[in-house]
Amino acid sequence: MPDTRYLVAAVAVSAAVTWALRALPFAALAPLRASSTVQYLSRRMPAGVMVILLVYCLRDLPVTEPRALAPLTALAVTVGLHLWRRNALLSILGGTAVHVALASTVFAH
């Protein structure tokens, strides 16, 4: 078994590395907030991420089959709720609820 000094040193090094890794993002964040590139990305990325998720989720959807109606209806409800209320949480929850309800009842296999 290693001696006590070795164990204390190992714990101290581990604690220092853990602290540094947790503090690093906060230290790097201050200069990034003033960057025009980061400000541009913060305005454009949410929509871009949603488009990527939409394409990913619907890429293998057979739109000519009846089972495609559940996700397409949920998508329409999500878009409609968002255009109506401009509330992302309401839109996501509403679309998810419609999809789950349709997929588990109307379009269940």
C-alpha cells in the first residue's frame, strides 16, 4: 500500500485538476462574451439546431404511409403552437403530447 504522503499528493493533484477544469469555462467566458462571432452564433444557432433536429428526426419517415401521420401531425401542432404563443416549452410539450397520444392510440401497431 502506498504511503500517506503519496495518497495526500494524489488527492491534492486530483482536486487541483478538478477545480481547474471546472473554473476554466468561467475564465474563458468573459472574453468570449464581447466577441461579435459568439454574439452572432448565439442569435442564429437555436434555429439552426432545431432545423438539424427536424431533418434528423424526419429523414427516414415514409410520408406515403399512414404511420407518418402521427409525427407530421405533432410537427404541425408544434409549429402552430409556437406561432400562436411564442413559447418554446409549450410548443415542445404540446407537440410531444400529440405525438405520444396519436402513436400510442390511433396509429398503434
